[in-house]
Amino acid sequence: MSHFTHIKTSFQNLFYLEKALTRLNFMYKQEKKIINNSDSKLYNIDLVIPQSNGYDVKFSSNGQEYELIADISFWEQAYPVETFINRISQQYAGELIISESQKIGFQPIKYKQNNDGSNTLVLERWNVD
């Protein structure tokens, strides 16, 4: 019997979540789901990380954020759930910082993953008078 767990996250932007998963080398696929509205049909995109046992890991939007949905008893990822979410959160934050800072003129000049698991991000902006 499967017992799916829904874990709240702070991932609100699909684009940054996909970039984080890609940077961490997670293979995923998009799954489009239809949400019926009284006036029209809305589409939502979930991200699915396939597992060999058929119990896939999914990031599904609840309208505000992407929840992690998984059957923890069939977890096959290389890291425990907490570490998995922390690693993705760290990459997501880095992608968000880079993209948002570029909008105000900063350019990333260094992005390094350190041995202790932390990331170093250096941005610069030149003042043009």
C-alpha cells in the first residue's frame, strides 16, 4: 500500500526549479495536468523524477508552490529526503539570485560548489557614468 507524502517547499518558480534540477543532474520530465475551472481549463506543469521501481518523485504545484510528492517507503534517490530538498533549495536560490541580479545589471563572474556542500557566488556590476 502506498502512502504518498506531500512536503511543502519554497519553490514557486518552475523555471528556477528546472534549472536547479538540471544543475544537479537530475533527470526529470514535464507532466502537464489539466485543472478544470468553472470558466475554462487551466494547465499546470508538474516535474517528475522517474525511479526504477515505478514510484516516481514529483514536484506538483498547489497554486502557490511546488510540493514534493513521493512515497517515502520507495525512495530511491542517492540522498535522504531532507538532503535532497536542501540540495535543490540551495541550487534554486543560486539560480534565483543570478537571474534577479542580472535584471539590475549584475553579472555572475564565479559560481563554485565547495567541498563542504556550500556554494560561492560572486557577482559584479560596473558603474557607467
